[in-house]
Amino acid sequence: MSLSPSAPDSQLSAGAKTGRSHIAAGAKLSGDLSVPGLLELLGHVDGRLSADAIVIEDGGSAVGEIRAASVTIRGHFEGGIFGGDVRLSSSAKVVGEIFYQTLTIESGAEVKASCARQKAPKENSNPV
């Protein structure tokens, strides 16, 4: 498998350490999915997604909940984002709630969400 040149460095390192999963364009998933490493979503998911890093690519979409240390949205998302480093690209369309430690919103992103900064988890507590 080759690494995508468009993925941020933090996502590449997370994926390289523990794995990389893809939900292909045209695929539809309903339910909860928890994977180690990087999860790249090009299809559609209704449910809860959990991974070390999650990227919803341009053309990808999800409705439900996302939990990851690193979240990048380039496509569409509706629901709750619980993340450490959250990045919304210029092509992102997000509706819902965003709980983050750092939040980057590029010019052009469409965001209809409440946003709340969360404290960094303590070393002995469970990750996001």
C-alpha cells in the first residue's frame, strides 16, 4: 500500500504505526466501526467511527459520531466530532458538534456546528 501524499504528517505516522483502513467510494456502511491506525473514508457511513486518525475525503460522508486523536474532514459530516487535532478543509461541510483540543478551519469550509475546546487528556486516562 502506498501512502497518500495529501494526508497530513500526523495521520501518516499514526497509520504507519498501526495500520490503514479504507472505505471505498461507493461503499455504504451502517453501524459502529473501530479500527487501529488511520481510517480513510471515501464512501458513506451511518454510525460511530473510532480510530487513531480519521480522514473523510472529498466525496466521502458520514452521519453519526467520530472519535479520534486526529480528524480531517474534506467531505461531508453530520453529528458529533470528538477529536484532538480537528481540521476542516476548504471543501468540508460539517453540521453538528465539534469537541477538540486544536481546531483548524480553512477558508471555504461550510460549518454549522457548536464548537467546544476540551482539555488534553491526562497521561493515565483513556484516549479520545
